[in-house]
Amino acid sequence: MKKATYIYRGFERFWHWSQALLIFFLALTGFEMHGSFKIFGFENVVRWHNIAAWAFLVLIVFAIFWHFVTGEWKQYIPTTKFIKAQIEYYLTGIFRGAPHPTHKTVYNKFNPLQRIIYLGLKLLVIPTQVLTGIFYMAYIYPNETLHVQGLSVFAIIHTFGAFLLIAFVIAHVYLTTTGDTPLSSIKAMITGWEVVHTDEREERKKNLQKAVDKSVAGYYRLDRNGNIVDVNDAWLRMYKCSDRSEIIGLHFSTTRKPEELERLTIQVNDVLKGNVITGARVQRKCMDGSVGYHILSANPVVENGEVTGMEGFVLDVTNSVNEASESTADS
């Protein structure tokens, strides 16, 4: 299924176009420094090239931070799946109208060949350009050892990297015209929206996870041995636990008083046999030793036809129970 999807975020678009402009400007000024043509004049072009280089380095630092904070670095993890089909598509299939072997989604923006090329650029070409450029600015240029007639090894490597980047940009621009329409990919990188294939199962999973994370009800998941696998923030607040790592991996009995444990153990075993619990009121032991009450729901987690654990929600009713107890005592 295809639908318009917000696939490129604001910083991603800013980073993309800023990087493209800086690469173009660095290439322009760099080749003038090598005497290929004359636009700015040597002294001016060296200054502008250095300024653009530092701007590019700052952009790289922010981009690295953004990729790790957002998890977008996972988009570049290489895979060999469909890579042969992708190469064949670019070599011949694209010219005879063959269907694309892979489909872009918000969770998988790059095809296998793009992943390898982009990863190579980010880990090899661009770092080489940065390091050789910094070495030239710090050591070679001040000592005036760079001459057109006798280029240093670092300058040769830097120039070769520039040709690789230019070749990439040319190929990249061409391939952007192979979308649904010649300008659809370019428009998407301007607006952020693109008509892409959607993975309905993955979307449901992401939406469910988002709903669980933001829910006011406490979510929990246990494995088949009764150990806590996952909880959401609401669950942590209800159990007065400030750190998720303190509770993950512990047995559910940690959160129960002895007099409540036997009854709950029977209920857990019942769910692990495939049954469902709805609306059971139970007592909990919080991490600070206090006691609370909640309504419990539990469902078996089934994977490959087998029950591998259980999950559900807990809704806090401590205030209601306390108020009822006080009312009973008063009467």
C-alpha cells in the first residue's frame, strides 16, 4: 500500500541541502586552488575554501549527534539482501520499466546499494576529506609546500576524494529522477512528504508502542518464567520506581507481599496456559515498601503458536480503596 508519509524531518532536510551546497562550494573553490579556472582569486579562494570546510565540519558534528539521538543511524546498517537485484535494476531493469526490487518506507529509506554507498561515504570518503583537509590547513599551507607542479600526497588524496564526492553527487541527482515522477524525490526532500510504500504491520507495531509509552495505565510484560521483560513509565510511577533497570529482569514476586503471592501465582500460571484475566483487583508492593492497589488485566503473549509470556495493563485504584476503607471505618 502506498500513501503520503512524512519521511524526512526538518533537520534531515536542512542537513541534506546544506551538505550538498557545501560540497559544491568546496569543489568549486578547491579546483580553483589547483588552477583549473579563476573566479575568486587565489588568496580569496583559499579563505573561502577554509571557511566552507569548517562549516562542513560543524555540520558533520551536528549530523552525527542527530543520527544517534533519533536512531536514524540504523538506516545505514548494510545488508546483502536484494543487493544483486538492486544492482541489476540500476544496470538494466530501470531502462526497461522493471519494478523496483525494494520499496522505500519511513523505517527503511535506503535500498541495499544505497546503504553500502552512504556508509562508505560517511566512514571513509568524508572522514578522509576532513583529515587531509585539516592536515593541509594546519601544516602544509602555512609552510607553503603545496605547489601546482608538485602536489603533496595529502593534496592528491584530498583531490581524489573530491572527485569521488562529485561522482556521487552526479549519480545521486540522476537517481532522484527515477522516482514516481522525475521531481518527486526532490520535492520530498523539500517538503518532507513522499508517497511511499507503508509496512502496515510495522506501522501498527510503532503506533502501539507509542500508545503504550504515553498511556496513563501501567503496562507490563513478563516472560514465561515470570520475569519482568518490559514496563512503561506509568507502571514505574505506580510502583514508585525511578529507574527501569532496577526492575527489568526481576521476578514478579518482587512486587507482591507474601499473602498476595500465592493467589497471583495461580493467576499468572492460568494466563500462561492461554487464558485471559480482566478486571482483577490486586495489591502491589511498591519499591519504597508502601502498598498500593490496582485493577489488573493480563493476556498471553503468543509467538509461533506458543505462549512465551504474558502482558497487560494495571490501572491504579489506591485512592478509591483507601477512601472506601475510611468510609467503612467511619460508619
